[in-house]
Amino acid sequence: MKAIFRRELRAYFTGGYGWVFCGAFSLLAGLLYFALSISQYQSDFRHVFSNMLVAMIFLIPLVTMRIWSEEKKQKTDQLLLTAPINVGEIVLGKFFAALMLFLIALCVTLIYPILTHAFGTLDVGVTVGNYIAIILAAAAYIAVSQFMSSLSESQIISALLSMLTLSAFYFLDLIFQATTSEVLSGISRFLSIITRYRDFSGGVFSLSDAIYFVSLTVLFLFFTTRVIEKRRWS
């Protein structure tokens, strides 16, 4: 798994994907921080992270769409699948490489709480909650995107499938708010990413919400493993 992790992480930066992602993420986060925090004289920048959560629906699939689609297109997946390594380790190696790329980009935003603390009042609980929430959400986003990438040789199709799926998980909150059906409301609230995100962003740690994000991540990693194993033995 370590070899796959290093290979994938190196590929992000040698191929330029990583630099583009980090640049786009940092630029967008900076603009949101200026618009929603500095210009509004707000020390609470939870709205910056909640808006980044929406932006990640489009940013993460664009950088992870190549995880399996490119391997299939270039036939390099055959080398991986014939190597003496467990499929699950390959999937995890790719997953953790993508997550590390996100964490590298996220590190740039650490300047925001530093600035907030220097010129205003920093709520440590809310800050930590937002960082935990966005990391958990990113892990789930990456797992979903990796699964979609395993379904098609086309990177564009993989990215579109990821965006549609993540958008569905996100906007289930609208169904929860609009529906009068208790059953439908309960299901949409249970599955909605933004509903689960809110407690964390407010600085309240919720074990059930953390389990939701971890379970969503594990579930889609499992789905990816099954798809790749099926391809390995076909």
C-alpha cells in the first residue's frame, strides 16, 4: 500500500493535477475568507468552510477522476492487477494519496485562524469542528469519486457521475426541509451530507455524524474494491 500511495501522490504533482488542485482550492478559499469573514468583520469563518463543502463537489472529482479511469485507458491497471498485492491495498493506497493531496491544500487555510486570532476573537471549538468536518467530508467525497472512476474509462464521465452523486447527497437536505412526509424526511435527513456537517461546523462533536462520514467512506471503498476485484478475475 505504501508503494501505491507514494506512486499516486508523486503522480499528482508530476502530472500537474496536484498543483492545479492546491492552487484552485487555495484561491477559492481565500476569496471566500475575504468575502465572508474579513469584509464582513466576522471572526467566525464557518461559512467559509460550508461554502467550500459545496465547491469540493466539483473540485475533488476533477482531480480524482483519473484514479482508475486513466489506468484503464492506458492499460496500466493490468500491471497493478497482476502484481502480488491485495486489491484492497491498491484501493486504499490511491484513497490515502488523494486524501493527502487534500490535506496539503487544506494546510494553506491554517493562516485563517491565525489571522482571526491576531485581529479578533477565535472560537477554538468551532474552528476545530470545522476542520474535522471538512476532512471527514473530503474523505467521503474521495471515496465516492474513486468508485465512480472505477466504473468508466472516461475521465469526463467519471467526474460527472461523481458530481451528480455528491450533489444528490448534499441537496438531500432540501428534501428534508420541504417534505411533509415523516418517512421521506427521516431518510433524507439521515443521508444528507450538509445535515451531518452542521453540528461539527458549530463546534459540537457528534459521534453519530462522525460514524456517518466514516461509514460512507468505507462503503464506497468497499464498492470500489469489489468492482476492481471483478475486473481482476474477468
